Amino acid sequence: MIISAKNNILNIGGEKIELEHNIETVIQFDRCCIVLFSDDKFSIKNNISAYDFQGNKLWQISEIIPFKFEEVYIYLSKMGDTQFITASYNGIRYTVDVITRQVISKQIIK
């Protein structure tokens, strides 16, 4: 499956899906893709979502990483076949498993 993004358009296998915010990063797994949304002001909170290959939203990051105050995430990277790493604006790095939807590790990086 070929997945790409430009501005706020997610292209999944030729199907263009218009999303609410601009897309910073997209990473692809066997059953879904993970999208990091961003703007110049770091004002989009809860800004990571997963989509299946039909363009349906599967989850948002707040469903996996619960927090008292909404976070802004600034980094997203694939790690292996089933995990990704993300970092919050406040300096916390998480490793998340996309299959189990569990946090594997949490580290303060600031």
C-alpha cells in the first residue's frame, strides 16, 4: 500500500482523505498508518491519530497515553514492525505498540 501526505490530505492507495489539520509525518504499519498533525504554533493538542487503509480513524493518542492536560506531540518515528516513538512538547518520549495499543516505555528527555 502506498501512503503519502501533503498539507492536510492523506493519500492511501490513491484514495485522498481530507483531514482537519496539516500532516507533519506519516508512518505505515501492516494494518494502519499513524499520522502526526502539526502547525507552526504547536497549538494542536492530542495530535496523533491512527487510520486504517480505508481512511477510517481507529484511535487518537489520548486513548493510549492518558494525561491530565492535553499534550502536543512534536516527533513521530517508526521503530520495528509494531512500535513507534513519539515525544511530547513537554519533553516526554514514549514507545507505543500499535497492535496492543500499550505504552512500552516512557522517558523524560528534557
